[in-house]
Amino acid sequence: MKKSTTPRQKELLQIIYDYIINEGYPPTFDEMRERLKVVSNQSVIDLLNKLEKNRIIKRNENIARSIAILPIGYEMLGKPPLAPFLGVSSAGAPINSIEITGEWQTLSSDIAKLKDEVFILKVSGDSMINSGIDDGDLVLVKTEKEFVSGNVVLVQINDEVTIKRFISDDNPPYIYLKPENPKYDIIPATDKMTLKGKVISVLKESYWRPVS
Amino acid sequence: MKKSTTPRQKELLQIIYDYIINEGYPPTFDEMRERLKVVSNQSVIDLLNKLEKNRIIKRNENIARSIAILPIGYEMLGKPPLAPFLGVSSAGAPINSIEITGEWQTLSSDIAKLKDEVFILKVSGDSMINSGIDDGDLVLVKTEKEFVSGNVVLVQINDEVTIKRFISDDNPPYIYLKPENPKYDIIPATDKMTLKGKVISVLKESYWRPVS
DNA sequence: GTTGACACAGAACAAATAGTCGGGTACTAT
DNA sequence: ATAGTACCCGACTATTTGTTCTGTGTCAAC
């Protein structure tokens, strides 16, 4: 029995991937059939079964559009998987307050300037354990001058740097930071507060850490 | 007419998001109904219609699991959208050869060390215009010592730094770099070649650039 | 005290979708 | 030459899934 993925199987994998990127959900048998330029569903099923046997995709029987591309599949496509980039949110709580490691303070200005105003911070601490950002994750921050209400921002308060949600409202206290965790109170804007940038990505530790 | 998103609508949005993250594809009406703890599909339809009216999600009539969360929806969840992070691959071609801006050379060692060996490079040049990486994109690189065949790597050849796919094969030339573009030839490994790290993410310029 | 938005119920119906059966061709390796 | 594998055809059935219709109760606003 041959194990390697055939060209036709790779074609189908690419079709599934493209479809998901364009539509936001996986294709049906018929849609794959059309794109493969074949006439029978059986052709599609054959290929899918083999992809599944090789653990490139995963399906659920009798369930519409139930194709999920597994990590091996993403690797074959040369793309990072969807899920690890978004993190696995454990509940409804959005991004929470976090602490930044000390290195940031001394190096921020250099890095911000040289890296086109985008830099990485490693999150430490466990105060956000129930939210989307966990200890060890990397946070990608882009320095900005203007902020829109709802942005997740990196903010410096006195000597401390944390991440909060920035809210600008029509009602008092008008401009404030929201930890989005019932444990913590909102923080009204003061002049001791500097917005450093906007969080544009969270890289889960499980993903960027080498697979050992 | 009220415009704001109701708590129940937010609940459903979170349910859809969680489902996609866990399963790899969106839920059916019944699955959403169960999670909302209601008995009728009508309840789900009502909520979905409102979410769609507010452009938080998008659906296709009569199509199973055809829910896509729109950028506004992701913003409400405090999560980056799926698609922009993966880039929109124009064809089957995987990651291609790119040039790195000059800054990298002088600063790499510092940044690599301080940022937990993960750093960002801005891609310049248009030699990869037909692939997943475009001019102006940001590439996230993690320094590594061991590489697996198939990894997309950052490699230094003499004075030049480029990105290629690293292949280790059972047949000659055994270890080589693959541009994955018919225009370019593969490059067998030499001792003038240093693998600097592994590309773990591509940030499309359209995403990280501030919306103006 | 009526209006409208919100949230929900129950059931019948229509469409989309997956799966099955029973074949076929072409190529490769033993 | 023969077995195995990849790939394919066409018609059919079974299941899943979405939609429509007709209702109820609540609550806040005007």
C-alpha cells in the first residue's frame, strides 16, 4: 500500500482550502466535484477517504460540509493552521489584562522604529488564564496614533505596561480602558496613561514553540 | 429601530465562533438551537437575521452551515479574522522566494535574542507577486536549530537573505532549497548557506496596515 | 395602553447534501 | 498476467438541514 499523497489528492486539498478561505466554510461534495472537473461524487469520496486515512483532513459522517483540514494538511499547503492562530477561547471572555516582561521597557523605541512599528511581546503572568491570551503567548503590536473604540491596545500606566480594550463612549466616563474581566474594574483615561499600540495578533505558545 | 447587538445575539456569535474553532466548520441551526437552549429553530433564525442585518455575519440562503463571521463580528469577539491572517492564496503555488530589507543584517542577533528568538521581517520586492507573500507583507520568523523537510525557512546565502522551502530527501541532491516557482531552480545545500529560522506566519499588508 | 422590538414554541414542508450500488479504465509492480 | 492502486462514471436512496407559517409572552418607550 502506497502512503504518499497523489497529485489529485493535493489538488482536492487545495480546492478545499481555497473554498474555506473564500467562503468561510468548507465545500459540499458537489462543489468539490465541479472543481475537480469530474462527474461523479464517488470520485470525490474516494479522494476524501484517502486524505482522511492519511490524517490530512478529518470528516464527520453524514454531516454537511464537515471537512476540517488537520495540521498535516496545512503543512502540505505551506500555510499555518487556522485554529492555533486564533487561540482556543475557553469562554465568552475576550482579551484580558496581561503583564509584559521587563525587556520591553528598554527596547521598545528601537524596535518600534526599525521594525516598521510592529513588534512582538511575550506575555507572562497568569492573570488572563481564562481568556484568549495565555502565559507564554506572543502578542503582535503595531504602534498607532489613532485608536478606534473597541481596539485592544497596549497601554503604559506609570511604570507598568498592560493590554486592555480601549473604549470611547458617548456617556461618562467617555474614554476608558476595559479589562473585560469582571474581576477588574474599568480604568478611566488619565494623562499618566500612554497608548503604545494596537494588538493585531496573538500567537499561541503551542503554535510557535518548536514541536519536540 | 434599535441597532445595538443584544446579549442573546452576542451569545450566538460566540457559539458560532467557538464551534468553528472546535470543529473547523460552522454549526447547523439545530446545533445552535441546542447550545442556545431553545426548542425552536425560529429562535435561531430570528437571531441570525439580526446579526446579518448588522453585518456581523453573512449567510447564504438554503445552504448548509453557510455562516461566515465578518470583520465586525471578529472585532466584537476581540479576535483577528481568519482570512487575512492566512492571506488569500492566488493559486496552488506555495510560499515563494522573497528578498528581505537591509535592516535585518545589522539587527538580527539582538532582536532574536531579546524577543525569545522570534522576529518580524518586512518583505520587499515583487519577485513573489504570484504567491502567498506580497510586497509589504510582514513575515514572522522563529530562529531554530533543527529543521524538518517542508519547512519554509529564512536562509542566508553569502550576503543575501531569502526565504525558501527546505527539503531533505532520500534521493540526490538530498538536502536543498526549493523556491517553489518554476522560474527558479532548486538550490543544493552548501556550506555558504546558513539557515536562520522558520517562517511561522505571514501577515498580509492589507491587514496590519491601519485602516485609513 | 398601544406599539414595536425581542425572544421563543411547534410542526409541516422543501431543498440541499451525503452516501450507496455496481460497474469502468489506465497504470504500475511483482 | 495478474493484482493492486488511483481514478472515474451514473443513477439511485437516505439523511440532514434550512425554511415557512402561525402563534405566545415580555418589556420598554411613547
